[in-house]
Amino acid sequence: MTETSEAHSSRPRTGRALLAAVLVAVVITVGFARPAAAAILWDGNASKGFGVFAAVLCDGGSATVTDWNDGHGAIFSLNKPVGSDRCEVHSINDESRLGDNRTLWFGWDLNTKTGNAQTVFQWKSNGTNDQHQQNYPVIMKVEDGRLRVWYVAPGETWIGIGSAAWTPGTWNAIQLGITTSSGSAGSIEVYLNGTRIAARSGVRTWDDLGNKPRWGTYGATIANTESHVWVDDPRLGTDRGSVS
Ligand SMILES: [Ca+2]
């Protein structure tokens, strides 16, 4: 009877043969090692509806999905009414993607009705009051016709880290990179329409109970005016390219 290759491979290997096989495997593994491939971690395409977020905070306002037939397809419309200070979407529906010691890139397109939508993005800390050291380590505002970015350090210390002219009534592409750190090894980068407008490293970007993103329009100073913003297809990825 002819010995099959299957039977042959089932023979016990000698120690030397096993060692050789292990060495070959190690060489192959090391030789083919590459940095982790860029990847999308969360896709908030507006065609999926508001279920891509954990919550909608828009009491009395209007949070809808619409389509202007301008090539953007479905978009999130967030309209804050007079008498309310916010119309925001809160966090993502897969919070396992968020954590300490990670590099997180958020990308989205933003259109604001006016040049004063106030807070359009928060890297909001979980918990309240005494539960956090930083209420919101990163804040982005559309204010006085500019997009302004702050790092907010423990002690509610607001540090402006960059700004750029903002044109309301048009789409603006934003990418925000956050390296999360509950120590001081964090970093922040913001790109507006392809230009880096803010950056800071050596900062604390992950609070005691963690953080999550918020998009929309919020601010006590605009409580008495309507503020309407549109967010297109927010997404989270491992690098800027994956969310651009
Ligand atoms: Ca879209």
C-alpha cells in the first residue's frame, strides 16, 4: 500500500524538524509584519439614520435625515430652536471603538447656517461634575465666522490651539485626530478642507470615565436664536486617510 502524504505528515516530527518549522514560521511572520492596516472603525453614514449614534439631544428642535441632491446623499439635519441651547447627536452606537491609549480619527462634513453655531463638536467626558476632571478635553466652535479649536485641560482651562476662517452655507470637510491618554501623552490634530489648522501634543485627552464624540450646535449664548447645522457621514477610523 502506498503511503499517502497525509499519513506521512501525521508521523511524529523529530525535535530538530519541529525546531526548523518553528524557525521558518518566525521568519515568515517577522518578514511579513506590517503596521496595522488603515481601517474604518465606525461608519455613521446618514443613510443609516440616527441609530448610528447613542442618543439625540434635541428637545423641541428638529433632528432629521434629508438629501439636497448635491452629491452628499443623505445628511443629518440638526435644527436648534429658539429657547433651547442644544441640538446634538451623542456618541456612537459602538462605544467599544473608543478607549484610552488609542489613535482615533473622526471625519465628517459640516455645513452651518450661520457663522455663529457655537459648539459644533465636543469630545465629551462621561459622568458629571465631580466624576470628571475634564468636562470636554476637546471643543470645536463655529464662532464669529471662524472655526476655533480648544484643548480644555483639567481645571476647566481653555487653551486655544488653532482656528481658521469659516464659510457658512457651504460644506466643509473636517478631520479630527485624537490620541487618547489619561496621562499626558495625548495629542490633538484638526484639518479643515485639507489644511491642518490645529495641533497640540503632550495633553490629557481621556478622562476618568472615558469620552465620546458629540456633533451639532450648542451654546448658552445662542439659546435665544435658531441655529441650524448639517452633518454629513461622520466616521471613525485608524488614520486620517481612512476618514477623509
Ligand atoms: Ca451622505
